[in-house]
Amino acid sequence: MVEIGLRQCTRCGEIKPLESGFDNDRTGADGKAGRCKDCRNASARERHNRNDGLQGALDNGFKRATRAGRRRRKITVEHLLHTWERNGIDPWKCYYTGVALTREPGLPNTRQLDHIEALAIKGSAGHTAGNIVPAAASYNGYKHDHRAVTRYLNAPEHLAPIASYAGLGDGMAGVDDSGTPLVPARVEFANTEDDAVTPPQMGYCQWLKTFAMA
């Protein structure tokens, strides 16, 4: 018999204080969940890890789109990965810079999800699979709520790519309604002012200034 004010967790079997050890749940007895907070948190971490951290980010993006009044879809990890595969997007490379992304024990998680057309922009494509890409945490933080093209052109030195988007040098690839290139980047980073930028690598910025920024 469990004392008043205590509850036995239905998962781990430990007896814990009802108020501090269990989350609120309107469907549960006494308005509390059957599993303790520790077990519920552990389950959430398991789901997060099982989906490489993507499902939590997708769910968060849905909530943000709802608050912003933008288009939104409930997206599963499987659907997102299928969309990326169809569009030739590598889940473990930054869409904008091409750098490798990491999510390994003991290493910082550098992969985030980014809305190409930011949710803050009026007329954004919203939280839809075709508008979501993998991005390096550093570049995603820099781009924030701005248009991808303008942030690419004005990137600071430590984030400025020196190689061009594949196929954009001749101005043939095209952009979407927001001026975002329709192909992912192949890019390297310039660490010093001595890094040479060859004419073919200059093609992307020249193309942007000529076509996308017109």
C-alpha cells in the first residue's frame, strides 16, 4: 500500500512524491501521469536519439509556424529524409556550406534544421518538407530570420564560402520566389586573407549580383 502523497511509477516501479516526482496529466489518477518524470524524460531522450534529433526539431518547427501564422504540415522523419533524398540533399552536410555535420557521443551537435524561407518572412513556404534543410549550427544562427541569398552574400569572413554553388556560375540554375538558389552548395571556408578565389569560384557571387539581386 503506497502512502498518501506518494506514487509508484508504472515503468521503473520506484515510489516517489506525487507532486514533485510526476508531471501533470488530466487523464491520469489524481491529475498526474503514471510514469515518473525521470522515466518520461528518459523516453523522450530515447525518441530523440532514435530519430537523430530530427523529430523534436520538426515538432518545434510546427509550433513556431503555428505561432507565426505560416503554412505548416505535420512532418515525420521518414518523410523529410525521403524529400531530401529526392532533392539530392545530404542529411549530414550543411545545405548552405557543404561542411560535414556531426551528432556523435562526446561531440557537439552541429546539425540543425533550417527553413530556407524563414518563418518570419511574409509569404514564407512555411513548415513544409520542401522548405526544410540541414544546416550547420553556426551558419543557421547567422542566417536566422533573413533570406538565404542576402545572408550568403554578406557572410562574415569566418563563415564566407569561397567556392560556388554547383551550376550557378553561368547563371542557368535559377532561384525560387525568394531568390534562393535551387541547388545546394559545394563550399570550403577561407581562413586567411591569402586564400585565393579563382574566377570559377567567383561565379556564384557574380551570378547573384547579376540575376538574383536584380
